[in-house]
Amino acid sequence: MSGSVQILLDFIWVSAGLALVAFSLGLILGELKIVNIAQGDLMMVGAYSMYALRGLPFLVALLVTFVIGLLLGFVLERGVLRWVYDKGFMATLLATWGVGIVLEQGVATIFTVSQKGIDQPLKGFVTVGGVAYPEYRIVVVLGIVVLLAILLFLVYRSSLGLRLRASIDNVEMASMLGISPQRVFAMVFSLATALAVLAGALIAPTIAINPTLGLSFLAPAFFAVLISKQGSLAGPVAGAVAVEFIFTLLQAYLNITVAESILFGLLALFIVLKPQGISWSWKPAREKAS
Amino acid sequence: MARTDNMVHNPIIAAKTWRAFQVKILRREFGATGMLNSGRVIGLALFIAAALCPFYLSEFKVGLIGLGLTYGLFAVGLDLAWGRTGIISIGQAVFFGLGTYGVAVALVRHGTALVGGVIGVALAAILGAFTAAVGLRRVTNPSTMAVLTLAITLLAEKVARDWWSVTGGSSGLYVPPLTSTYSYYYTCFVATNCVVVLLWFFVLRRPLGNRLTAIRLNDRRAEHLGIPIFRERVVAFTLSAVISAIAGCLSAPWMSSVSPDRVGIVLSTQVLVWVAVGGRATLLGPFVGAVALTYGQDALASSMGNSYLLMLGVLFILSVLLVPNGIAGVFRTGPQLADTTPKGAAESHSPRPPDTGEVLTAAAIVKRFAGNTALDGADLRVEACEIVCLIGPNGAGKTTLLNILSGAIGCDAGTVTLRGERIDTAPPHRRVAAGLARTFQIPSLFPGLTVAEHLILARQEAGMAVPLPDAYARLERDYSGRRVEMLSLSDRRSLEIAMALCSQPAVLLLDEPAAGLARHEADALAKTLRTLRDQVGCAIVCVEHDMEIVRDLADRVICLHRGRVISEGTMDQVSANAEVRRAYLGLA
């Protein structure tokens, strides 16, 4: 009994983190049509930022890290991505790939490659269904759920979100209606970067921090995005939960590498059957014409 | 027949034929005047420098160059997919690593390296074909292939770490040291050159090579020229996996140990950098990038450590931003396509037997876009040699119907029959083979290619070189060396029609051929198209808004409105129809 509760809690914990990363990845893919390979490395930057700021109170460090993420995203969009939009899908993908290498090696140069760790701000345990589970993880899961709920609410119900979705749907048309693509692109990329950085920062106290930590999150996050319809923003969140659910199930019975291989096989099968991804039934209410 | 026998049995004639063949090849590769372009001069110089390097470099440095050469071949493999065909692969090291592990496992177990290598290459071919077949279908998003290849390389590294009994886990397999660096260097050198020469003569200078370039430049145009893009992409990716795996086999003896990073993401990254920096879609570029950076890494890594990789990352970003064609791209001046125009086929190929009766029928076509019904049971019948014009207000479904006829999109219900053959589920290239050709509303051509190269592609796909009708032969005569970006809009439209005509289609689909033309050009168009129909003997289905042209051009006019045919007949009959008038005035 307690074994399965433990597995369930772990599943919720990992899906929450992945959902945040997948959401930001889906945001970038949907709006900028860019496969951002650097997303895992952005998480890594978040973790290192928390490590560098470990002297500050946790929440302050988190806030500073989020701001660093916004700035980093802005700089990357203005400094690198903006110059390759018109060179096509491949050039943007490679540019983010280069950004990833630079981030990884830059961090390795500054902090060395040896593993780092930071303390969890909350050290208590909460007993859930007979299992003592770390208080910190539960608080973080709740935080991410609230954050994603707010973001999705904004995306589907606010005028800002309407502009965003209009721009995702058709950049040219949206720009005709006065939605500047440059501004939306810069805003979206900054926000998505900050969210990935935040995800890394939140996970940081629970893992060993090293320059390549982002890689292990990258593949599942992409799986989550790939199985949902392109341009959908709620899709990657649902996709993240689905991917982690299958992965948790497989891992309960199998060695982790075998589980990952099977997960990959399932993904390949999925792509053959549903090349455009699933349109999750979470449909927004019809907008009032205004 | 008798001549052929002579050639085989008479050694003197055979020698002469061989000589003539050599001259022909030299002419073709180096131009009739024997002029070399700058890229080839540098290539030759580097080739000689590499061939002689054991005479002027230390044994250690020769080993480094040897490893660099195998990395170069690895990069050539990636380039075949990425640089030539435009398929992204961010996990290419998997294929390389399969070759390396294949040889290493064989060596460690005292087996034959060749057997291990062959198994490794075979596995790479299977994995490559599988990945491409999953990720490169027409309906798949372009991001899919990126994710799949990334996932494979991450996964492969973990498998290599975990599968102790075969791969030796994290510490890897210790490969016995080479007995002679120099002799292995030459083995590597010769093997690498053999693969490159085979690639050059059997892929790149063949129709297949041209097809890959066409797919990279404009896949939609390529498939509407009759190129099976899915199949050719899978072939290209599989070949690229095989070449990378062969490079992996050759590299194994250079390494003291073969560890999981041989299949991992860092090596996959590095090979992308080599190709990007060296130059895509060239043979020299990948080698220059790989050898220079392998050599540089050894020289700098000890003093710079991690900053070397950091520098590499910055270099990569800069090369993507500033020199998208890489170092070799600066020098290359040769044409992008091989001349594969079928020779002498024009006479031997009998003209298509003239059609009679209905050549194209579309019945009860329904097409919905996310709940919006574009076509709602549209019908169309086209007789042989007939010119049918489709008219209708904006959003009537004219272009959608054309797209369904040509196979650019599928339909939700209904049938399309071409010369008695059901084609509604066939991909565009099959429909071209069955006798359909089309143009697009905005001319769809291959950016960067010349007029002559466009016609080479069209004729190669048609399998014959029929002379163009007078109105279009002009293009070939006057502008053959001109890139299509330099042509006027009307010439670009003419070129598209000329390409379509190369396949001697039974039905030619034109999407607004007069849009954007000057008045006098538009006036001439109707006459040109009618003459064309008489000369070629094909039916024409034409979407057109300009009623003057429709009146001059059409044998029969069909008016579409809200996805249905509302009127059909001569221009006067249709324009007199009350429903048509309502549709155009928006009163319906």
C-alpha cells in the first residue's frame, strides 16, 4: 500500500516539474515555431543560479532567478534568435543548439564540472497515506499547479492570451491587426525561458547539480510536446502527465534504461499513428466577440 | 548490337572506349575547357597534403589526422542528410557509434573486425531507415525528426552505459593498440576516399543526387515534379547512417578505448559543428571542418580545457548566424546539379497516345478544414484536350479543388479518376506519373537554381527530353544560366509551365496563371495557352479571376460557390446565370 502511495507521490512530483518545462517548450514551439534544444540547459542555469544565490533567503533567490531567466530569454531572443527567424526551421534549431552548448560550457567554466547541491528550504515531512513525504516537494507541486492554472487561465481567458493565441495561429494576420510579432516573440521567449529557469530552480534542492542535468529532462519534455497538437498550450501539460504516467508504470517493473527504450518505442508508434499529435479535449470556451 | 560485341571482344577498341569514357568523365567533372574552380584547386591541394602527411608529420600527429579523416567521413554522412537533403539529425553519433562498437566488440572478443563492422553498419542502416520512416512522412511535423534523433542519441548513451556484458559499461572497451600507425593511416585514407568517390559517382552525380537537392530546396515543388519525396528522404537518411557507421568502424582502431560518449550527444553536437563550420552540401567542407577542429582540439584543449568547448559553441552560433554556408561555401562555384538530361530519348520515346473521352473526373468531393467546409460535394469532368476554367468568388473552393486534384491535400470524401485510374489516395508524385502536372498561384520554383537546372530536373523526372513549345523554348534559349530569383514574374510562371510540360501531361492544372501579370502579358497568355494545348494535346484546368482571359481561353466554364458547382457552360451561359450573379454580388 505505502509502496504504491510512494510511487503515486513521486509521479505527481516529476510530472509537475516536467509539465512546467513542457509548457514553456510548447509555448516556444507554438509561437516562434522553434524547437528549443537549449530548454534543458536553461533549467540547468536556474539550478546554478540557486546555487550561486544560496546565501539569500530561498524565496528571494527564486525571484532573482526568475528575473535572471527573463533577462536571459530577452538577450537570447534579441541577440541570437531574431537573426535566424527568416533562415528557416533548421537554422533556428541549430542556433538554440549552439546556445545550449555555450550555456553548458559557460557554466562548466565558471562553476567547474564537479557536482553541487543546495539545501531544501523546508526540511519537514508530511505524512500522506502512511508515507512521510518531503514537505518541500508538496509545496512545490502545489506552487506549480497554481502557476500553470494561472498561466492557462491567462492564455485562454485574457485579452493578452487572446493576442498570443492569435499570433500563434497566424503571425501575419495578427500583425495586420496590430499585434507586433517582434514584441510577442520577445515576450514569449523571455517568459518561456524564465519558466524553464524557474523549473530548474525549483528542482535544484532535490537533485545533484551538474552542467548536463538539463539533458535528462529534454527528451521527456519533447515527447510531451510532440504528442500534443502543435500550437496547443494546454496540450504539453497534459502530455507531460501522460508521458510521466507511462514512464512511472514502466519503471515500476523494469530497469530504467529498458523503460526509456520502451517509452521511445511507444513514442515512435504514436508518431506513426497520430503524426499531428492529439488534440486534448480541454477546449477553451468560445470567446465573446468584442 | 554488333558494335557492342566488338567493344567487348576487341581489346584495342575496348581500350579506346575506356579512354573516351575517361575523357567524358573528366569533361563532365571539370568542365569542357578543363578549367578548375577555386574549390577544386584547394581540394586537390588538401588531398595531396593529406596523402603525404606521414612524410612530414610526427607519428602522433599522423594519428590525429587519421582520426580527423574518419570524423570527416562521419561528417560527410551527416551532410548527406542535412546539407544535401535538408533532414535534420541531431543524433548522428548513434550511427557512428554503432560502427565503432561493432569493430571494438569484435576486436575485444578476438573476432574479425570486418564482421563486427558489417554488423554495426547493418544495425545503423536498419535504425536509420526505421527512424526516417517514422519521422519523415509527409504529414509529420518537421520538429518530429529533431526530437526523434535527439531521443535516440540520449537513449543510446544510456544503453551503452548499462549494457555491461557487451559494451563494457561506462569505462568502455579497450581496443588493442595499432601495430603500425602509418599503414593504418593509409588504410583509412584509401577507404575514406573510396566511400567518397562511390558517393560522388553513384549518388551525388546521379538523378538521386539532384532529387535530394530538389527536396531540400522546395519539397512541395519536388513532389509535384514527380519525385517520391518520402522514399528518397528515407534512402538519403539510411545512406547517411551507413556512411557515418563506416566512418565509425574506421575510427575504432584510432581510439584507445571505445566508451559510451561514442554514441552520445556531445559527439552528435561536434559533428554538427564540423559540418556547419566546414560547409554544407560540399564534399570538402565536412573534411576541412572535422580535421581542423580535431587537430585544434588537441592543440588547444590541454591549455584551455572547458573553454575550448565554449569557444566551439560560440563558433557554431557565429557560423550559423554569419556564414551559413561555412568555409567551403566561400569557395564553391560549381553548379548545384549534375546534368542528367536523358540523351537521345526524345526520338526513341514515342509521344503519348492521344487521349479520348474523359481524362479527369472528380466526383462528390468533400473537404473540411476544422469544421469549415471548403468543398461540399463538388464535381468536375474534363474531356481530352479541353480547356476548363474554374471561376467563383473568393473562398469558393477553387484552389482547394486544384490541391485535391494534384494530391497536395487529401479529401474527406469523393473520388478522383485520371484516365480511368483512381488516384484520390495516391501521393502527388504518382499522379504526375499518371499524367497530371500543375503550377501554383505563387510560382513555386527552386531558389538558387538556374533556369537550365530547373529543366534538367523536370526532364530527369519525365525520363525524356522533349523539345519545349516555341513560347517556352525562349526561356531556355535566352535565360538558361540565370537564377530564377532574377526572372520576372511572368517568366517564372512560364518556367513553371515549361517544367510541367516536360512530363507531357494529359492534364495541366494552372492556378491563376494571369495573377500579377501586366495587361499585355495577360492578353498574350490566353493565346499562348490555346496554342500550347494544340501542340501538346493536353487538357487544361485553370483557376482564373480575370474574366477577359476566361472568355478567350475557356472551352467550358465552371462556377464554384461555397464548395459546390453552381453553373457550367460557355462564358456567356455562366455569366447570364442568376445564381452566379448573386454569388459574385454577395447576395446569396
